Amino acid sequence: MVNHIHYRRALPDDAAACIDLRGRTRENAFSAADLAELGITEDSWAAGIRDGALPGHIALEGEGMVGYCFGDREGGEIVVLALLPAYEGQGIGRRLLDLSIADLVQAGHSRLILGCAADPAVRSHGFYRYLGWRPTGEIDALGDEVLELHVGATP
């Protein structure tokens, strides 16, 4: 039941909670140390939110963050969709993704990309394909399969 979930735009002060939540996901979890090795810190994430380079949305239950999705405004990429395991399968991830897609379309993108596990046993593999994302045949720097979605004026 998702009627207790509310959504809002991400704020720079959300960066620390985003990093914490990313380490608590079921699949593809990254700890704060893992993210730091990739150059992603609380400061860099907050700066990306502040300057609009990383538009994102947060899902909350009460005041607690349960998920988020961020895109890259310049590249048209969904860079991360993360959700706590207890909130999977309720439409929250899809709603967050839709909000981020709308941000990127508003920024002028009609072709969006994202990196996704190539392993069909990983939940995200089927999730994105079910929503219309298609493989490009490319593999990104993290070893993930690159998927694309072509969108019109509205997602």
C-alpha cells in the first residue's frame, strides 16, 4: 500500500541519507566507501543537487527516506534508482523513475539511458525492460548493460 508514501524534489541536505540508503538496498548496494572510490561523496552529491546537474526525487514514509531516483541533466542518464527492500513491489520505484524521466524530458532529452545489470536474475533487469527500456549493445564502465528509452514530449 503506497498511500502513506509522499514524494518531493531532492534537496542538498538529502545527500547523506541518499548515501546511507544506497548501502541498504537489496541488489547493487554501494557503501559510502564504495561510492567515495567512484568520486561520489556527500559533498559532491549535494553540489549536484544544488546546481541542478543531478535532478532527483525522494520517496518518504513520514520523515524517513525509503527511496530516490536521480538523473544527469546534461547526459540524459538515469544515474540511480534506489529503494529499501521493504518498499519494493509497491510502485514506488516506478513513480520515482517517472518523475526523473519527466525532469530529463523537460531538460530537452528524447533519448534516455541507464546502466543495468545484464543478469536476468537481478530484479532491475526485468523491471526496466518491462517499462520499455531496450538494450543498446553497450557496456558501461561499471560493467552494466546500457539501456535506452525513447520518449516524446511527455513521458
